[in-house]
Amino acid sequence: MNEDWDDWRVVWAAGTAGTFTGAAKALGIGQATVSRRIAALEERLGHDLFARTAAGLVRTPAADAMWNHIEAMRASWQQATAVVQGHETEPEGVVRVATAVGIAVDVMPEVALRLRQSHPKVQLEILADNRAVDLGGFEADIAIRNAPMDRGDVLVRKLLTVTAGVFGSAAYLDSLPANPTQADLAWLQWSSEMSHIPQAMWITEHNQGRVVFSTNNYLAMRAAAQHGLGLLLCSELEGRLLKLLPVPVDLPKIPSGSGYLLVPRALRHVPRVSVVVDAILEQATELEKM
């Protein structure tokens, strides 16, 4: 066999995405190319690697037996690439930052503006969702998270302490009765697939009113709050940025959190990554002063 990493990269992407379409999107190639290359590899190996089902791709026992080795090849290739990238002479190129949607909207545009002025050859690619990317496997160059943990050799830096509160628009607060109680409150909540996150659990435990709107999209929830539909549980900083007001009702204490910046150790001193780390730290310092 003459397989190289490029063949196994396609297999890894298909096994991770669960579909040829998802693998093609991740690799930036056509779906037909992914399907054809895997079929050719399976023929050379003499074993099927995936069962093609209506629900997507399912790894076969042959693929399962090889999977740890495929993961190890991927990690070694990524680490070798990171070492080469460390020889950049000036900050230039794409830096992928994984973060939650709220931070992507409220913080990262300001970071991008800083970089445009100081390092115009650096381009940010923002991966804005709640998925926990594998920094040890170099799925992103930087992550901003509410927990300081990750697989692999990752450096962690605390950005700021996050104090949360419950906020509504002026129009919504004006609609409440005089001296409102918890039973009078209308809540914006995460949909059932997100019920495991701390914000959703807190609302479920302490809501004595009613949920009037639920969604798995944080921007939709924020928009609902701004339109006066109900109350949003968010950071105090975010409430101010959205021009929302704290609800005038005594509520159980909401635990404080923290924001952390995480970067693979192999990338910390790559020039393009280093300047983005510095810009994020500077922006976090300014936000703490607000």
C-alpha cells in the first residue's frame, strides 16, 4: 500500500463529521472526491471503513481498530505544521479563534479592528458556536471559554471575571406591575437540546413565572430581550452593551464565572497567533474597566 496522510486525513474527516458532505466541507473539497477517495482506499485495504446508512456514516470494526492510529497521525501532522509555522518572520495569515456567539459579536470585532490597524496582514476566522474544539488537535489556534480545561499541551490565561444578572428592556420592565414578584416574570430560555448548560439550569431551577420564548440560538434570545419579550440571563457587561436594565426583583444569587484564553503551546509564539493573543488580552483589560 502507498497510502499517505492525505488519504487518512479524508478518512478522519469523514469519521468525525459522520457524512461525506460534512467531511467535504471541513476539507474544502467536493463531496464526490471524498466518497471516491474513501472507496478507493477501502478497495486497496480490502476492508470497508464505513457503513453507509440513512443516518450517515458508521465506522466499521476495521476503522475502529485503526482509529487511535489515525488520530495519532493527525496530531503529529498538525504539530509538525505548527513547528514550521513558528518560523514566520512577521505576523501574516489566518488565525482561527473559537468562542461563544456572544463574545464573537461583542468582543471580536473590536479585536479585529485593533489588528487591522497594527497588523493588517493578519486575518481572523471566528468559529462562533458552543462546540468544544480540540485545541490539542489544532482544530483552532485560540479558544475563549468559560472553563480552563482542554486536551493536549495548552496554555491557559484567565481573561476576566464574569458577573451575571437578569436583564430586560425598558419597555418590558415598564410592562411589569408595581412591586413585581418572581411569579410575574417572563423568561427567555434555552431550548431542550441546550438544557445542560449552566444558564439554562439556573432558569429551570429558579423560574417561578413562565417561559415565553426558547431557542438554541443566543442571538435570537438577545434579540427577543431587546424587543421586550422577556428576561435575559447574561453577564452584566453584556446587559450594558445591549442597553438592557436589571430586573427590579430579588432573585437567587447567580454564580460568577470566568473567561479564559487558551492556546496550544506550540502556537503561542507563532507571530500571527501571538499578536492575536495580545489583542484579545488588551481588549479584555479594557472591558474589565467598563
